[in-house]
Amino acid sequence: MLDMIAFDADDTLWHNESRYLEAKDRFKQLLSTYHSPGWGENRLDETEIQNIRSYGYGIKSFTLSMIETAIELTDGQITARDIEEILGLGKRMLEAEVQLFEHVEETLAKLARDYPLMLITKGDLFEQQRKIERSGLAQYFRHIEVVGEKTGASYRVLLEKHHVEPHRFLMVGNSMRSDILPVLEIGGRAVYIPYQHTWLHEQVSTDETQQHEYVELEDLGQLPELVARLGKQ
Amino acid sequence: MLDMIAFDADDTLWHNESRYLEAKDRFKQLLSTYHSPGWGENRLDETEIQNIRSYGYGIKSFTLSMIETAIELTDGQITARDIEEILGLGKRMLEAEVQLFEHVEETLAKLARDYPLMLITKGDLFEQQRKIERSGLAQYFRHIEVVGEKTGASYRVLLEKHHVEPHRFLMVGNSMRSDILPVLEIGGRAVYIPYQHTWLHEQVSTDETQQHEYVELEDLGQLPELVARLGKQ
């Protein structure tokens, strides 16, 4: 039996990583006039991951990391106008429409009738709140929580706050590292719905996943049936 | 009688605006090689306020606004190395020590014995959480809430969430616009502790403040005595 079902947002309910990949493509094009393409391919990812400590997650952090990387890769030769282009890339990402995955709205509507639903996202509070508002999905969630990092400890704090026992809690998400492993670690249940793109920072080794039990689904439309089965156990 | 005392953080418990002013000074110095000093003096403030809609509050937003303003004011002539300096200004602000005001720790320790204390800040969740951790004050607060904007509506949501009646709620802060007026608007009580610097965006006209009743104190050390008096009413 379940007392609460929680969902990750980015790349679980709506497209996110593809937005970053588009921006990274534009970023590479922009820098291609300064050097041959392919050069410094992974530098941006490295800078981003290094900057999480100072900046945290989100589009503003990403924009600052793009600027830092561009200056570094061009050895200070990039023009202010090209940096202005990078600022524009970030602003367009912030203003972009929220594009829901298939089956999301119908699945949430169905589950919200029987279970309290919670949205648990990490990242920039301001950016996430705007996406939640624009998604039109806020009505289905009894609780919305934006956390700094998704670790066993941060899930434990959330469950205590909402008085839910771990074994009666189900987390649904696309990130093995943030949505699945830490929830299993504290004795919760997890449904993994992989997304076609996974950011380097969210990737984990197969070794880490093999020791744990979780259910993998192809899309969110399959969730109500699984929940119905779990509910009968 | 009071059921909850809440505090703003930036410029109420610790120095914040002075950090921004220092960075703005460095920013002006940096641009002074491109044009005469004083030119475009308020442009950064204008860009910042305009960008709140896209970026929200915080140091990352401020850094992006500095870069945008620098490109604009130098008509695209600023070098990538100078933009790198601006990135550095932002990073140093993010890494800076939290500098508490006088009487803060003793006042919170005293009040926390008799009342549940709440911290209510707006701005960037990641940045605020880091400051709270570094401040060493987290132990005194039963609840910590980071909100997008401090409006009557957002205070009402918080009070409902924590089951506190507005007239039994006291808010303490340095911003008339964010800490005092919206709390009075929903029937709460407020203590205003002005700070020497107030950012343009937080300023309100004297007309707006004259219609309302709040208590003004010089520093946080005077708060326990006021609370003792309110407690007896």
C-alpha cells in the first residue's frame, strides 16, 4: 500500500535536457569560428559540473558556465557580441514553453484521485516554480518541494516532514542517481522511466544499479496499472 | 500573544547589500577604462530590476545582469578578459563569509527558548541555503522558508501552512516593501529594523508607510524587550 507518490519534474514530466542539448549545439556553432569543431567538446560539461558547488543547478548557472567556458576555450578572444549571444541563449531557455511528455496529464489526473501526489525537483527554485506554473500541472500536486540535492538524507527529511513511512512511498523519475538509488537506500520504492538523454552528471555505473530493486517503465502511461498492483500487495 | 516570530535574513541578520555595493564599485572601476566615470551610473540597477522577471533574485542573476550591462554600456567593446573579471566578482560574492550583525545570535538564542522562530527569505534557494548553513544560525529556526516574492498572498500561504493566525504572527525585517507592508496587509504584526543601504527595488514612498502601524527598532538587540511587552498584551 502507498501513502504518497512523488514525481521528479525535469525529463520525467516535461522535456528539459533536450533544451540544454539544443543550447549546447548553438554554443558549439558560436565557438566554431574561433577554432576547429570538436575541439574542447567536453569542456562545458566539465565546467558546469565543477561550478555546481558555487552556482547550484539551473539555467542561470548553465549560462554563467557557458560564458566562462567560451572565454577559456577562445583564450580570451571571444567578442562581447558573441557573449551577448550566449546570454540570449540562456534567456530563451528561461522563456521557453514547457513541453509535457505523452500521458503525463492523464496519468497525474488519474492517480491524484486516489493518492496524494508530491513533486520533488532539485535545482533553481525560481526556475522550477515558473515551469510548474506554466506546465498547468500544479493542481494535481498536494505538495511541491524544491531541494538542493536529492540524497537519501534529503528524501528522509521530506518523508518525515510529510509523515510518510519510506516503504509506503513511491518515487517516479528518470535519474538513477537522483530519483531511484537514494530512495531505495532509505527503504522507499522507485519507478525508473529512462529518458533518451541523461546528463553526464546524472549518470551512474551499471554496478551501482544492479544491487538494487526498482521497476523500470517505458512511459508514464504505464504507471497507474503498476500502482494498482502495488496497492493490492 | 505571539505564536510565531519570523525573520528576514539578508540585511536583517547579516550583511548583504554592502556586498552588492562593493561589487558595483568594482564593476564601475572596470568599466571606467571604456568611458568617463559616472556615465551610465544607474544602468546596472535598471537592468537588474528588468531581469528579475527572467532571472529572479540572487548573485547569479546579478552577475548575468552585470555582464549584460557591461556589453551594452561599452557598445560591445568590453574584452572577454574583463567579462572574466565580472564572473570572478560574482564567484567571490558567492564564496564570501556570512557576516552577522551585532546582537543577532544572542537575540535569536533568547527568543528561541520561548517562541518557534521561522526564517523567511526570498531569492535563490541554493544561495540562501548556503548562507544559512554558514551563518551557524540554522539551529535557532524551527522552520526555514525560501519564497519567490514576499507578498501578502505568499505570507498568507506560509501562515496557513504552519497554522498560525495573522494577529499572532510577528515579522522582523529591514525591507518595508517585503517584510513590513505585506505582513500588515494580512493583519500580522511587524518590526522594522532599517538598514543603512536599501536597494532601489526595495524602496517605497513615505506615503505608503504612513498609513500603517509597525514598530521601528534600531537593532535586533532591542527585540526581546519588545516581544516581552507584546506577550503581555
